[in-house]
Amino acid sequence: MQPVPTYDDVAAAARRIEGHAHRTPVLTSATLDGQLGAKIFLKAENFQRMGAFKFRGAFNALSRFTDEQKKTGVLTFSSGNHAQAIALSAKLLGIAATIIMPQDAPAAKLAATKGYGGKVVTYDRYSEDRDEIGRRLRDETGATLIPPYDHPDIIAGQGTAAKELFDEVGELDALFVCLGGGGLLAGSALAAKALSPQCKVYGVEPEAGDDGRQSFRQGRIVRIATPKTIADGAQTQALGDLTFDIIRREVSDIVAVSDAALVETMRFFASRMKMLVEPTGCLGLAGARQSAGNLNGQRVGVIISGGNVDLDRFAKLVSGVV
């Protein structure tokens, strides 16, 4: 069993990635504040290197490799953003990277992963087990497997986004974070506990893939079939052991939002804030908007997780043509 990370690990990760990861901006919108009746602070990880928060955890994990691990390379599986993050981090650190990606991953994410130098192995996410493929390739190559979320260095690295948010704006009443496998949510919860103890942390996932909400309610990890949702970064089947352990202790609640709400949030970001945000990146704000009646007068943080979406796909979604 791997050690459960703490806030000290988040702080150490922040020092480790400094000068390599971008310190992304915190944005505000008077229109949004008026709609929600609260002061909203948006941590724009869509402006992070490779377009998503995932770079934080990937670089943190790979920067801790031994010389032997660097020689044998890194292996991972991902629908896209973690794939790009590992590929880019490996390129920067001189490490060979093999990435297992679903055949239907967004074309832009596949192209970017290959562009960063990652060797891509594709699979059918609805009929094949990526964990089994990963174990087989690990045994064949001797590469170190760094999963997308259930790893202490990944969780600690992702938590640096929330740490930066609290460092910049101070304590918050609530923080909304997208939820797939739980790396960002778990890391954010660790940062919130240390830097804003009264802050209520909420995970937000798509309605079609509410395994996290079910797990939170039942007090055990619930596994589901691969969900069909436009939020491809949250098409996970279950939380990780490490992420669930932190989430059940430190998170206030988990809410689920519809794909329609994600599209409406994409439209808001594009039309009012002039930003391209992928569907998964819209989960946090969609959750805050859904909870607006309970946020009156509060200081609320939202992490925008990423902006990697095919332009043609984006145009079809926001225009209602799917």
C-alpha cells in the first residue's frame, strides 16, 4: 500500500515544480458574481503547460525518478490530459514514455501526446481493460507505471493548483473541483484543510459517471461501467484507493451535473470570458452554478481543470450540433 500523501507533500511538490509549471492566473467575472450572488475566483488551469492541471502531478512524479527508472522509462494510461502531461514531462526530463490511450480519445489530445514524443498504444475503452494492458506492458518493458490519479506524487502535484489559489486570494468558504479519478480533488482537499480549514470542498462529476458520488454516499469505492459523457476526462470507472481515502475524510460533498450544463458553461466561458474550456474543465463551475442558491455572499473558488478540446468538437457542442 502506498503512503497517503499529506499537505507537506503538496508543499514539497510546489517547490519541485516551481519554474517548470506555470503559475496560472486567478480570474474573476462581475457577471458571474451577479449570477451566483457570490464572489467567484476561477483558477485557470486551462492556461497550464499542455493545457491542463495534469502537468503538475506528472512533472512532480517524474522528477523524483531514480537514474534506473529514467533508463527504463515511464508508462501510463490516460484519455488525454495525463497522457500529454506525462509525455511532455518525460521529454523535458529525458525519459522515454509509453502512453496507453483509448481509441476514441479526442484527436487533439492524441496528436499532442505524440507531438511531445510519447509512444501511444491505443485500446477500446468499452471492451478492453487498460489496467491489464498496463500491467502487461510494464512486465514486458520494466517501465515505471505512473497512473493518472492514484499515486501519492500525482495527488501532491495536483494539489499545488489549489495551494496557489489560496496563496493568492486567501481563505474561501467553498471550493468546487472537477472529479474523475480524484487526484485533483484529493490534492485540493489537502491544500484546503491546511490553508483554509473552514472551506467546504465539493467534487463535481458528470451525471452519467457519478461513481464518486455513489462511493461518497456508501462509504466504499463503487465501480461503474465506462460512462458516456462529453466530459472525456471524467470517464473513469472508479476512484482510486488513495484518492478515496482522502476524499471521504476531507471533502464536504460530491455533486453531479448534466452534459447540458457543461455545454452551457462552455458557452459562458467562451462568450463572456473569451476562453476555450473543455467539457471536463467546466465541471467545477457547472457545480457551483447548480449550487448557487446556497452560496449567497460567500467567497467561492473554482478550478478550471483544462482547455484541451478539438475546435470542431467545441463548435458543434456550443452550437447544439452533436
